[in-house]
Amino acid sequence: MREKYPLLQIIDQEGKWLDESNEEGLLEEKVKQFYYHMLRIRTYDQKGVALQRQGRIGTYVPFAGQEAAQVGSALALGNEDWMFPTYRDHGASLTFGADLDRMLLHWNGRIEGCLPSREKKIMPASIPIATHLPHATGAAMAEGYKGTRNAAIAYFGDGATSEGDFHEGINIASVFKAPVVFFNQNNGYAISLPVEKQMNSETIAQKAEAYGIPGVRVDGMDVFAVYFAVSEALERSRSGKGPTLIEAVTMRFGAHTTADDPSKYRDQAEVNRIRDQVDPLLRLEKHMKHRGIWEMAWRDSIETAIQDELEAAIKRMETYEQPAVSDMFDHVFAEPTWTIEKQKQRILSTGGSS
Ligand SMILES: Cc1ncc(C[n+]2csc(CCOP(=O)(O)OP(=O)(O)O)c2C)c(N)n1
Ligand SMILES: [Mg+2]
């Protein structure tokens, strides 16, 4: 099956074009945009882990290693498209236009963080695995009924492919030719479970066959390959041909979440050893050097701007108004039940401090 679903790559590990005819491929500006967003979300991710370790935010979900998959896919989207991310895809959400302040409030456990953007159609991160795939199909079908050319993208991991919602979401999208792209990031693990124990299929892309849709396997560490694969799938869906299943083969460098210790189930020293060889940012940097479009001064200037942006946002998060303890009862049901109301009144009568 690996022969049938070969890994799509545009640049090799050393950043060189695999097919010389691509030379003229992407404009310098676009390449710099890829690098900028990958550096921005990596810096944000490093801060996220540090903030959690310092007790300044709650549990955090790192995505280092998956930047090319998240940036390449998000930048392929059109302004009016829908994004359905998981808890690990905040890098993709930020790249697509999620509000940084809201994202930080999300990690800080604030209700305001639940809606990532007011402008873009970015759904709140799905914590339940795969439940958002049928939602993405529904949003895409609605766009189809309205006769727009807008599409939806659903992000999900290798573990999500074992869920019933994966099957339901893709099957109905295929039957109705919904304009949706199913974007899988195969990072090799569902928490501690390696993908070989998750499924007997050699690839995730081949699962597309069961639904009668195209399956594409792409190197998730190659931002160009991801960008082209997702752009092509989106174009296909916009022209009424239905969904595509994309498997981006990637790697998570860190823990599943800050509450996880990966050394319990994988050789973390080995991950750290090969990290630099497979790092998507270093690969893009090498590519830019080959093309003669790498400037250290430019790299330093964007890094400073990113650091400043993040520090200012973190400051705003930390001075953000504290929620009242009784607020927790306001978001349980649209109309509170009498038990919820009673508990709320009890808290309020103690001054909201118990
Ligand atoms: C319906 C459901 N079942 C179980 C869980 C617990 N859980 C949280 S993350 C996770 C693993 C998901 O792995 P994968 O789909 O590969 O995504 P990754 O975390 O690697 O990005 C599981 C089982 C959940 N959140 N939702
Ligand atoms: Mg996974």
C-alpha cells in the first residue's frame, strides 16, 4: 500500500528541490511567509510549555514538530473557508487568523478563549476525538447548498481514525460530495499508543479507498508538499468533486500534553537525537539558503517582532479580569436546572469564595 500511496515530497531533508523543474515554483514572498508563520507558532509553542511549567496557564498541548503540517495546510485555505481543529492544532488556527489573546485565554481556562476568532470561521478546538469530522461535513454541505465556493477542513490525528465519527463524517461527505478536506496528522502516537497498535493498515491514506475518494500521503515535515496537497484537495472540493483524505506523516517532538511523560512509552532520547535531522523549520531554512533568499538580519527581525507580540499578549492575559467563581454555573446549560441554580446561590451567599 505504501507504493500505491507514495509520500509526496517537494524538497528533501537538505532543503533541495526533488524535481528541478520546481525551481521557479514558489515566490520568495510566499516562502518567507511559510517561514514566518512556522517560527511564530514554534516560539508561541515554546512559551506555552514554559508558561504551564511556571504555573501561569493550565494544561498545555504542544505541537512542536508539526509546524509544517499546520502552517502548510492553514495557508492553503481561503478567507471564507471553515476550520475544524483539534486541541493540538492551535498552530494552524493562529496561522489562519485566530486571535492570539483569545488563544492564551483558552489555555488560561477563560470562557472568552472558547471562540478563537470573530472574523474567521475557526471552530473551538475539539477535545473529543473525531467528533468534529461530521460537523465539518455538515458545514461543507451547507456551503454546497448555498452555492458558494467555500470549503471546510477537518484536522485530526492517527488515533482519531479508529473512531466511529471518522467513518460517519467521511462517508456522508463522500456520498454528498461535500467540499471538505480531511487533514490527518499522523504523528505516530495516540497519547502512548503507537500507530502500529492502532491499526493494521500500512497507511492512513489508503482508508480513502473504502469511501471512494482520493487518498494522499504527504511528507508532513515538508511545508511545500503539505501546501500543494491541501491546495489541490481544496480546489477539487470547490469544483464539486467532493472530499479528499490527506495523511501528513509527521512527528510530535514533545509530550502529548504537559500532563504526559513520553519517556514512559517511547525512547525520548532517540527523538531528541533525530530531531534536528527532521525539523521542518531547519529544512525550510536550508532550502532558503540553497535559493539564496536567507538573510540572518531578516530572521532576527521577525524573531524580535514575534517575541514582542507574544510578550505583550501574555501581559494582557495576566492582567485580564478574573472570572467570578459563580461563573462556572453559567455555562452548564442554556437554562440552569434548579440544582445548578441552588448551588450557584449557595456560592453567592458565601461571597463567592467557597
Ligand atoms: C472520544 C474521545 N475518546 C478518548 C479521548 C482521550 N484522548 C485524548 S487525546 C487521545 C489520543 C488522540 O490521538 P490522535 O488522534 O493521534 O491525536 P494526537 O493527540 O496525536 O494529536 C485520546 C484517546 C478523547 N479526548 N475523546
Ligand atoms: Mg497522533
